[in-house]
Amino acid sequence: MKKRILIFSLVYYPRYIGGAEVAMKEITDRVPSEEFEFDMITMRKHARAFERVGNINVYRVGGRWFGTGTQSSKIFPLSKYLYIFLAFGKALKLHSRNHYDLVWSLMANYAGFSALFFKMTHPKVPFLLTLQEGDPIEHIRKRVGIWNPLFKKIFARADHIQAISTFLKEWAWQEGAKCDVDVVPNGVDLQKFEIRNSKFEKNEEIRKKLGIKKSDVVLITASRLVEKNGVGDIIESMRYLGEDVKLLIAGAGPLEKNLTLHVTRYTLQNRVFFLGFVPHSDLPDFLHAGDIFVRPSLSEGMGNSFIEAMAAGLPVIATPVGGIPDFLSAGETGLFCNVNDPKSIAEKVTYLIEHPGARDLMAKNARKMVEEKYDWNFIAEKVKKIFETMTAT
């Protein structure tokens, strides 16, 4: 008999697409629909109250009262708190009709509170918690504040926890998890990111459009423009690199204006290019237009972007924080730079430029590792086994 799973996720496609949302869609798209059916409750904001996205029936709560621009940014935090209760109420109504076999929370955030309340009222329904958090743990704890005792119950009441890195698994124990905690990382669509002959044509087209010479070395980073992703440090590192080194920044976010001023301050307008928001489907083309992927994160739960860059055949420079050491081994699958250290970034870039043999070997090793451990088909099968175990009767 088909099992029904109810998902709590604060945000989802099409408006919000981060690593956690990509993972949710990639996994649910690969789980046989004849075995499992997925419903999701997420925030509405400028989107339909209901639609089917991939293999998920997406129900959105909260109405269209979020405003736009500055008004939206002020109301949005409040809407997250309202989501907790609106999602819980919606879950009760859906459960009375669909009788779910499992509830699944994407992260221990506001969605985690909704799932916790559901678990407290329906203790016999198994509760799966997936940890995809990328913010610093200190920041998360500060944000939780006085609600910390209730927050810890999300971990304590979960029947199973899936963490995407060893770092997040250890955090689960710190927060009081009493159940089994498995490390099942995020993955990558290898076909989407593989290097094809057409890559070279697209590479030339993108570079030409931006005024980048064939002989230039192109650094690329892909991330939301927020403090934790260290984009400002990459921009500053350009001061210590030659004029033939260019930087592509794929992403949007609240720091975009400040980062643009950063570029102007260092007179890098002809060397740093803001691509804006790049749809995930278009990201491979831009990665293939680059030569080196750089993301000096201040914190990272895992970092899908690194795995995708590796799948695209790029050597990677990253910081040894959070879940990154799970897949990046210095000198083998990439290079580590120091946190908050633009000169260190420049040194690693220079090394890769001056040692093409080592650069190519690291890129080759990384691609092989991704093929062996991070294929979405393999990841989805592991999550499916968790579903089967938790819903067995």
C-alpha cells in the first residue's frame, strides 16, 4: 500500500531555491510515486495556494499579505512565526483526511516547530528530521533565544534524524537527539553538470559577452549574497591577483549593494561581474565558463555548490568549516584557504594557476569522488530506505 508523507518546509519552489530545496526536490522526484506520496506545507507569499511541484503536492499557508520591497522585508520575519501555527493547523486538517504515515521536517527551523507540535498531538506518527542548516550554530542558538528548551524538543522528539554532514550529526547530539542519526549528504545531477563538447562553445559565448579574454583566468562563486558565504573576501582577494584574473559572482541577496560598492572602492569594475540570480538549470553553463571555483564560507552545513562545481570539473578553493571537510581533502580534491583571509584566497588561486598539473589532478579526483558518493540516485535510494524503515508496519 502506498505510504503518505507530510513535509514541513518553510520555503520552497518556485520562489526560493537553495541547497535544501534542491535536495528535497531531487530526492522526492526519484522516489517511486507508486510507493510514496508527498504533501508539503510551506509559506505562500506571492504564489499559488496549491500546486504540484515535481512529485510533491504543495500547500501554501499565509495568504498574500507579505507586501513588497521594504515592507516585505519587515513583515517577512513575522510571517515565519505565523507559519508555525498556520502550518500546524493545516497539517491537522490534511491528516484528518489523508492519515499520514510519516511527517518530515526540512530543517530544525520554524518548520521544525510545526512538525514538533504535530508530533506532540500525534505521537504514533513517526517524525523524520532532516538537518540542512548552513548558518553558524552560535547564530542559530542566538536566534532561538528563550525558546531554546522547546527548540531542543525538536531533536528529542524526532524518531530519526538525517544530517547532511558529520558536522550537523554532531550538532544533533549536542541539541539532545535521542534517536539514530544518519549522515546522508546532498548530491548532484551528474548529467546536468558533466562537461560536454558544447561546454566550450558556451564558455566562449559567456566570456565574450562579459568582455573576458580567452587567456584570462576566471574565478567563479555561486551563492546567496549573505555574510556567511564570504563573497566580500573573494572580491578583496582580487587586489592581490593579476589583471588577467576575473571573477564571476552568481547569486543575489541582501549584501549585493554593499558588495558592488566594495568593487568600486577597489576599482575592480572591469574584473568583477555580478551575474545576479542564476536559475539552477542554467548554473552548469556558468560553471563551465569558469576555471576555478571559490567560496570562502564562514559556516556551512555541507555546501551543494562545492559538489556541483566539482561535478562540473572545476578545482575548488574553500574554508575548512562545517561539513566541507567531509568531501574536500587538501591537495587531493581541492584546497583550503583561511577564514576571513583574502590574501590566503589569492595565494591558493596563484598556486592553482602556477601548477596546472596539480590543478587538473585535484579536479579529476574531485569529479571521481562525486561520481562515487554524491550521485542523487544513490542519495535518494538511501533516503528511501529511511522512509521504508520508519513506515514499516
